[in-house]
Amino acid sequence: MHAAFPFTAILLLLLLLPLSSAAAGISYSDHCGAIVRDPPLLPSPNPPIITPKFLALRHAHVDGSANNMNKGNSEIPRSLTFSCNKAYKTQKDAVFKIEGLLSLVGVGYPRNQTRRGLRLVHFRPPRIPVTPGDAWNSISFSLSGFWDSISGKLCMVGSGSGKLNSNHFVLKLDYLNSSNIFNSLVNGTMESIDVSNEMRRDPKLMSILGVNVKTYKYELIDKEIESNGFELLDDMTSVSFGVEDLGQNMCTYMISAGVVDLDYKSDCNSVNCNFLGRGNGNFTPSVMYFNQIECLDSGRVRFLLGFGDFGNNGYRLPFEPNKTLVSEGKWDGKTRRLNMVACRIFSDGDEGFVGECLIRLSLRFPARWTLRERSYIVGELWSSRSVNESGYFGRVSLSSIKNKNARAAGLTYEYKEIENARKSCANKMMQKGDEGKYPVPLSPDMRFDMFGGNKKVKDLWGYSSPLYVDNQPYRLSSVVGREAKSTWEGKQNLSKMINVSYTLSLATSHDFRLSSEYMQIKSFEISAEGTYDLGSGHLCMIGCMDVGPPKVRVGRNLSLDCEILVDIQYPPLNARNGDALKGTIESKREKSDRLYFEPFELFASSFYAGQAKESIWRMDLEITMVLISNTLSCIFISLQLLHVKRHADALPMVSVIMLIVLTLGHLVPLLLNFEALFMMSHNNVNVNFGNDGWLEVNEVLVRVITMIPFLLEVRLLQMAWTARSGDGSQKNPWISDKQVLYLSLPMYIGGGLIAWFVHLSRKSYQRPRIHHLGYKRQSLWGDLKSYAGLILDGFLLPQVLFNIVSDSSVKALVPSFYFGITFVRLLPHAYDLYRSHSSAWSFSYIYANPRLDYYSTAWDIIISVGGLLFVLIIYLQQRYGGRSLLPRRFWQRSTYEKLPVATA
């Protein structure tokens, strides 16, 4: 015990010595002394200054293409974030000691992650899936140094971790104590230091370009407002952000709006549309996003305005200087507009500066939404120069992505197509649904995931959600659900028509065109409004869809196709397992119209909140049934092993073909991924499971208990095989099993061919039988797996044939085995009969899986009768003889007579 201590201490010392020597090699005086000297700190008490905006950089641009930082990824921009953790005053005025953390992030889309677990169910619709790119790569550095607030010079040294040649760095920034829009950029470099070899120091590993967040002077926007540089666009009522926290409320609303679409009002072939400047050639971006710098309670704001193409729509774009504008703005309380001035950023890779502040923006936040206009933000971007002046560019309209979730105070919805919807839906609304209660209009049950397709698109999926119900915004929460129930409880039995507005988001795995006039897309969104019949669960709406090209849109309203009819039938809240939401999306145009598209059939892949609770209970029950069935299999096989050990003469008379069928039947579930029974794809139900470990425990139990009967059956098969092979006199059982193989194999093959022909005879497209999990037409492999389950249900067939061929009356199988295993195989079919007549729902087949056997009312009865018939035949054969059930002429018995023995 004591001898181990010195060894451990020596080992730790050896490990720490290189680290301490490396840290000692980072000398602030050597690398930063000429920039900002390191004066001593003030004597205690000298508490640190801790303010988020003391010194900070957010999403700064990093250029390391000339070095190994971007090696292999020269086209991937990098972003940098710096935060000051602590600042201390020194004995020299205006010089502060700074301690901070710097993070370098490789721009990319984070990979999708799958959560495991079972208990927690969320009824949140999925976002439209996208192909994930590279995972986020992050490198962090702890730095310390000094900042001169007069000159703005900052120099820091420190170390970090990451896939770099060196872990020691020097950060140098020009960070002014106060700034305006023209000197608001922060320039700097990060240098790598190799302590072991000073000659390998790279003096310019990365150049940095960021934005100053310290004391800022709003000068340009005030001058522009005084000179009446902003004109009224049109009369529109905007939402109010209140007086308190005005700036933060407005900025939060703008950020939640996401990406803003650009609509060019002029023909870019005849008018200059390049508002970003000369360095971008003829680049005309199609989207813009807001990157917040500062938002003050007075309504003054600063933003980096990033621009990109349609491919980046929906994602935060990286800070690229030649595709970014730096702006400042001020809220106009009278007109309820945000007026902004924007300037271009010029960068040669080493340093950046602001210039050419010729761009003006005026943003409004509509207080009223309609079918055709549901944007958070609308506005215009224009040039402050006249048409004849150099640098002029055509006007650009701004409109944020529609149908977002956040709501501002005072935002209302105006229905303008209700009469049109009622006329178009008159015939459809006469079709009444089944009797029962239907979803309450403001409840979470009105929101659903869906899948579907038409003749061109087979794998469509997405979600649909209400936007407004009458004049109330739709919000998904349990509180709202309870309020909605109490509000509409008295109207449940009335055939009341309720005005509703919806959004439908759909996507597929490949690009397609709805028609010759539509652009090629992979996803699309439909805005809809219409009426919901509370008494029948029928929803019928008029929809609008954007058909314009993804880039350089001209005339936004002209790119909307509003001749679309959306028809949805909700099932009752107490619907049976086979009932699910159905619907269609169809064009009202003639087939000869260039905007006509083939109708889409929609089916829900989600379910009601009450059904989800029932489904959780059902999954618990089915997992328990799996565990019980496998446990019983272990018991019954163990009793058979005990029987053959006590009766050695019985072992050779057990059919090897039967044991092979049983063994392979237990092998298949082990080869299949059990987790696939729980985790649904996007074509199925959208469910997130809580991560409480409950699923993992049951998965292990099921795998272990499934493995045990498989091993016991292998042991039984090995014993039967050895018993026949070890004794040369045991030839008749082998001959009998060969005859069983000759008899059973043609039957198995014939049944397989019938299953194949039935599969081929199905039509290429048929109206599916809808289940709550969605419909997916069974593949040939799926049909063969179901047929394999049928063979396993009749596992006693080879033993019946073996007894007939060998005319055996030996009790080879103990009753608990052949009856018990048959009971285990028939129990899922009895459960399926109960399940088919039950109203409880389940989003996963864990027990009695239709993909692993034939399950229907007819098949359940046929298989159950056949299994019990085999049990009866085995019992009679072992009692009266293998051929006792055949006509007497097929009996072949040898008669032996006892002869007297002569004695001498």
C-alpha cells in the first residue's frame, strides 16, 4: 500500500512536468509586450469587472485558407466567438487585464441524433427533413492578456485543444472603446506558437474580422431620419412591442421570423440588382437573415444582414464579409416601422472596413394576416442614390417565411376566402363522418403528421397545424387544450361550422415538379383557410402555394396558386385501431391548365392524445406478453430435455426436421433489430421517447429470454442428432426423417410459390387499408417472412409425418412440450383477435407483429384450429401408433409369435 504511493506520485509528476514547462513557455512579454505592456494589478481589493459586453465577439469571420486551419476545407468558412470572463483594473489608467474564452467553430449542419427511451411522447410535428452535413467542429482556447482602452489594442496568450499542430496561441485585436458604424469592425489575428521550436512560428495563422459591441454611437440613422430619407411604403397596421423592453421584444420577434425572402421589383437584366457591391459580380441573393448585434430599450438596433441563395433557406448563414451588410436602425413609434441604414463591408482577407452606406431598409410587422400574406416581416430595401447615379440598384421587397409559430400581441387573422371555400366544399361538407366526438378546435388533436402521394410522388410526408381558429391563435400546450375543451364542450353535439386557417408543410426524398409551370422542388408549403364541421370532423379549405422560381422573384403575388382544395376527414376521438385521418390535396384547375397537378392522397401517421395514452399501455402489455411467451418457451423446452434424459429411447424418435424448424424460428427474431420495433421512421408515426432507460432494460430482457429458448432448442437438436449418429443401429429414424423431408419440402415450397403468386397478383397501386401507423405496401420479402411465421405455427407437421412414416408409438414428445409450444404460438393469434375488436391504439407492433406472421380474423381462426388439430394427432399417435388415424389398409404391422424353446 505504501510502496504504491511513491510510484503514483512520481508518475503524476512526470505527467505534469511537460504541461508546466509548456505553460511556462508562453510568455506574454515576449509576444505581446511591444503591443500592450503588462502593468501590475491594483492592490487588493480589486474585484473583477464582469459584464457580458465588456469585450466580446459574436460569429466573427475567420480566414485561415492560407494556412493549415482550412486544409481540405478551403471553401468552408469559419466563425469565431470570444467572451470576456473577467476584467481587472491595473495600475496604469485605461489598461485592463482580460481573461476570456475563445471558440472557433467550423460552419456545418449538426448531425441528426436519435434519442432512446419510451415513456415521454411529444405531439410536435417534425420539421421538413434535410440531408445533414458535416458535424460541428469546435476548438476552444483559454486566453489572458491586456487591453488598452485608449488605443484599442488587445493582446492575449493562452492554450487550447483541438486538431491543430500547436496548442499555444497569441490573439491580437484592434478593439475600440467606442465606435460608430464606420469603425465598428474589429480586425485582428491569431498566431500559433510552437514552444519547442520558435522558428516554426506562423506569424499569421488566422485573420479575424468581427463587430464591436462596446459603446456605440447611432449617428448615421439619426442624420438619415432628420433628412427624411425614409418614405412611406404603403398604409399597413403593425404590431406593437410595448414600451418596456421594446428593443429586445422587437429583436426576438425578428429573429423568430427566420429567413426573409427577397423579391426583386425590377428586371435584373436591364437594371442593376447587385446591392452587395462590386466584389460579388452578378450575385443576386434570394434570402436574408438577421444576426443580432445590439438591441436597446429605446428602440435602437444593430444587425448584421447576411445574404445567401435558396439552398441555405431555413438555416443561419455564416458571416461572409462580401455577402453581409452592417446596419443600424431606429424604431418609429408613430408609423410603427423599423428604419435602417446599411453599409457594405470590404475585406481583402487581412483587414476589413465599412463603406458605401447607400442602402436603406424599412421594415414593418403586419398586425393582420390573411391567406395570401402571413409574413412576420415585410418591407423594402432600396438605394439612396437616384437612377442615373453610379451604384444605384433596383428596389427589393422583403417578406419573411410564412406560418411561423411565434405570435405578437395584437396580431389577428382576417378570413377572405371563406365564401369561396364554402362554395367549393359544398358537396364535400354534405358527407357526414362517423358518429362520435371529434377533436376540439383549439386542442392538440387538430395538429397531425401525415404521409401520402400521387401518381408522380410516392413518398410524401409532412405535418399540418392550425394557425388560427376563428379569431384565436392556435397554440400547442396542455393549458390551451384544457381551455379549449371547456370552451367548446357545449358545442360538441352541434353541427357548427368554425372558421379555421392552417399550414401544411410537405416534403419528399427527391426533387420533383408538381406541373410544367411549377419550379422543381423537394418540399412545399400550403397556406389554407376554410371551415371545420365540429359535428362531423370534416375540414375543407382553399389553399395557396408558391409556384415562383427560387431565385430573383419578380412580383410575389403573381407567383401564388390559390386554386387548391384541401379536404380532411378527422376520425372520431374513440375511433377503432383501423380508422385514421384521411384527406386530399387537389387542384381546382382544368387538366389542360399549366398549373394543374395530380391530386395527393393524405393519411395521418400520428394520433390523438388519448390514443397515445392507450398506446403506451398497449406497448407495456405487449412487451409483457413477449417476456411471458419466451419464459414459457424456456420452461416447455426444459421439460422436453428432462424427458429425453429420463427416456433415452425417446430421443431418436424426435423429428430432426421439426427441431430445425423450431430452432430457425427462434433465430430470426435474434437476427432482426429489436430496436426497430420501437423507433419509427418518418413514414411512420412521429414520436419522441423519453430517455429514462426503461426501453433499454426491456430490450435486454427480451434479447436474453429470446436467446435462452434458442440455446435450449440447439441443445435438443444436438442431442437428437448425437443419439442417432452415435448408435449405428439407429438407421430407421434417419430414413424416416429423409422421407419427412421429401414430403414436407414440396409442401413448404408450394406454399411459398403461392405466397409469391399472391404478391405478384396485387395491383401496383391499390387504395390502402389505413392503420394508425400508416400504410406501406408489403414487399416480397415481407410476404415471405409472414409465410415463414405460418410454417413455424405448424411446427408439429414434420413430427406428425415422422410418426406416420416410422409408425412409431414411442412417447418422443412430452405433452407439456407439444401442447405448450403450440399454446405459445397460438397465443399471439388469440391476442390479435382481441386487438382487432378493441378500440385501443398502438404505434408499434411488438407482439403479434403482422410482418412476421399472418394475422387477420380468418387466419387467426384457421391457424388456431390447425395448431390444436396437430396437438390432438400427436397425442393419438403416441397413444395408439403413428398410423392409427389412417385407414386400416395403410397399416403395416409385423406379427411376432412366441415359439416354445426346446430344452434338453
